[in-house]
Amino acid sequence: MRGSLERLADMLEAIEKIEKYAARGRNVFESEELVQTWVVHHLQILGEAARAMPQAIRDKIPQVAWSKIIGMRHILVHNYFKVDCDIVWAVIEVELPKLRREITEAIFQIQHEST
């Protein structure tokens, strides 16, 4: 079973992988099916790691929008053929940089609580 730090690291890794291809720009994201699939897949990984996070950790790190992340995962998984590229791109531009900082701070917080 993966621990909380590993799941947070999974989330951070998913963000980094999304950012890698998002750096090519919105036009590439909208026009290249493989890039869209890559991004959506890693958003699903991000949501799955958040969903599997113990409630005690979610409560300890309330600045992370756990329910929104999990909700987005549900939409991407269950409505795959209706994915709205505008919403996904807004998440990439607006939410992921903030989430990256929050996850990085959470990892630091948990590591220092363990020592």
C-alpha cells in the first residue's frame, strides 16, 4: 500500500508531466490528440492519488482542493468523450501552478512532522 508521501509525490509527478507538454502551448494541446490524451491521463492519475489519500491527511492539508481534484477525475474517467478542452486548459493554466506549490508544501510539512 502506498503511503501519503508517495501519493503526494505521485501527484507532483503527474503535475510535472502535464506541464512538460502544456509548455508547448494551447494550440498544440487542442490540435494534437496524443498531447490531449497524455494530459487527461495524468489529470486522472492526479485525481486518483487525491482520492486514495487518507481523510486524516486531507483534513491536515485543507488548502488543497481535494474534492475538486477528485471531482475532475470522476468527470474525466466517466465522461471521457465529453472532455471540455477549455476547462482542462484553464485547470492547467490556473490551478496546476497553485496545486504544485500546495503539494510541495504538504510534502515538506509531512516530512518535518515525521522527524
